[in-house]
Amino acid sequence: MARKKLIAGNWKMNGLLADGIDLTKGVAAEVKAMGKPECEFLVCPPFTLLTSVKRALRGAKVALGAQDAHFAEKGAHTGDISPVMLKEIGCQYVILGHSERRADHGETDELVNKKAVAAHECGLKTVICIGETLEQRDAGKTIDVCSKQILGSVPDSATAADTVIAYEPVWAIGTGKTPTAADVEEVHAAVRKVLAKKLGKGNANKMRILYGGSVKPGNAKEFLSLPDVDGALIGGASLKVADFIGIAKNAGC
């Protein structure tokens, strides 16, 4: 089944105002120059840049996303931001359950699930992240870990229209190390089978599963041409216009 690839940039905790606007304008100009690209594009800057990036994206076919959200609409949650707030300022997506949130803030599958439900209720699409550590990989538990995260983190009500999955082997993020193409396809195919059991075959066949973990222009074609890889969640390479767009072009966008 044909699924339109999604090229998503996760800027993480990077970018002051001038840098963020320059990066956004560069991406917007390149996407506009493509005319009718074969892929969808998404950028997820820090909270402080969301409004400015939204303005700089005007007229470009690039969606705006945030890097996290609370499950509550409002309340005494100092330092957090609600899905409703993100929706109001123009976000279309939100990343949830990234390995750095799970590791640094102790986020559980249950919490990610609650956040996803809240995001969907206010009309945000979610990019739900899964992935194994090096210790888990060496123990041969990659499929088991990813399956458990899918079953726990993805709401039962999730659909291909409101949910994207991102498989990011934790040991490959920002390290320059990558699994083989065969390893990636094995995990993505297994994830799709788990999604089919949880959400139904129709949803699973339509749902996009992104790959993340040291994606670069040089390896984009190899990974993004795999049958069950429907795009990329890009970290460091999304901070350079040439690399971000290079990944997209090498992926056939």
C-alpha cells in the first residue's frame, strides 16, 4: 500500500531566534522550489521558536510540530505545555515518547499513551517514538522491547490519520552508528504486525513508520527505500538545510 513519506526534523534543544528563522527560511525555500514534492515535510523546533517558525513557514508546504506535550488541557503543571496551547499557535504534530524524554524524564508507556489521547482529542497528530538501548539490542530483545512500547504507548483509538510511529534505536541516535538496512526492515515489519493486532490490518497498512538514528543524506536512499520505512525522524541533520533537504531528495522526494 502506498504511503506518502514524511520527512520530519526534530531540532531538539537547539536554536536561538535568528538561527531558527534562518533555518526555517532555508527549508521553506527549498521545499517551495520542489514544486509538488512526493513527500510531506515537518519541522519540530523548541517551544520558544514555534510561533516564529510558523510565520517563517508561511506559504511553504511544511508542517509545524512540537517536541512534547502534557496530557492535561490546563492546570498546575509548571514548565509543561498542553496540546490545546500547541494547537492554538499552529502546530499540527507533536512528538511523544522520544527516548530522551523516556530516559531523562522517566516517561513510561502509560504516560505517552495519555499524552497521545489528549493530543488526538484536540486535533494534533502524534509521532510516537519507540526504540531499544544497546544493552537490549545485544540481549536480542529489540523486537520484544519495540512491541511492548507499541502496545503500551499507542492508544487503542489511534488511526493512520492521527498517528505516526518513529523507530529510533537509542544506541544509534547521534552516535553515527546505524543498524543494517536488513535490521531496520525487520523491526519495521514486526512493528507493523503488532500494529495490525492492536489497531486492525487496515490501519496498520496505512500507518507511517519512520526511521530515525543517524539518518544522513548518504544513507537516506538505502533506508528510505525499504518497504516498511515511510520516512525519517531526523535529529542533527535537520539543523542544516543542505542535509535535511539532501535526505529528502535522496529518498525520492
